[in-house]
Amino acid sequence: MSLNESDGKVLYVKQVAALLGETDHTIRNWLRDFRQYIPTKKLDNGYNGFDEEAINVLKSIQRLSRELKYSTKQIDRYLATNGKEFASAESIASPALVNEFTQEITELKEMMQNQQQFNKSLVERLDAQQRFIEESLTKRDQLLMQTLQEMRESRLAIAAAQEEQTKKGFLARLFGK
């Protein structure tokens, strides 16, 4: 089935699907996703009518989807920019561009190695700082315990002296013996 512009003939979804070798469901999906780019005509019966221009857009969508494996987003961008946004395969794989990407990848690898070294150094410093803090706390705790022990011993000595003094009789306390 072909469509001549001079006919002014408008096709329905099923007819366009047969013409393109797609299912009518696929044509409806494309119509839903790319309505703004497909110039359809609403017919009196409420159906969508496709003229030559609409069929050409659908053929482009079919080629992008089936042959070039473009995603819906890529097709949308392609249609929005009239294909200007997409470069040819030769320019994408040019040696200069490959060299540029290779250099950028090398720079990124170097930056990543530097970051890893920095991270390792930082972790080592944090570990050393943690050890210092733990050692300081241990020394402080030991000094505190020693001071508490000395205070306890002095209190015991004072208590013993007071008790000894209370044990002495009245005369011993009076004459200081």
C-alpha cells in the first residue's frame, strides 16, 4: 500500500501499521510518545488520520527505533532538533575525540589514585589520633586512680590517728603522752 500526495488520501492507524510493517499498537504508542512531531488530522469520526507528512515522520521514527536502536528519549531529542543534535558515527569515533577521551580517562584515573592515597593518609592520621586519645585517657585514668588511692590512704591515716587519740585516757591526753 502506498500513498501519493496528489491523492490527498488519509490513512487510519491500522492502514499505516500495515504500510510500515508494524502493529497498530506500536503506531499508537509512537503517536502517544511523539504526538507533537506527527502531524495527524482528527477525522469527523474522531479517528486519527495520517497523511504523507505524518507517514514520513513515522518512517523516521521506525528507522531510529528499529535500525539505529534509539531509545524513546533519543528519538524525542532527534525529532526536537531535526536531527542536528546527533553527529554522524564517523565524527563520534574520530581519532582526535578518542585521544581526548583517553586523556580524560587517564587524568581521571590519576585523580582517583591521588584521592585514594589521600584517603589512606587521612585514615592513618585518624588512627594515630585515636591511639593518642586512648593513651591520654588511659594515663589520665591511671593518674586519677593513683590520686584517689593516695587520698584514701591519707584519710585512713587521719582516721587512725583520730581513733588512737580517742583511745588514750584522760590523763594521757592531759599531759600529752
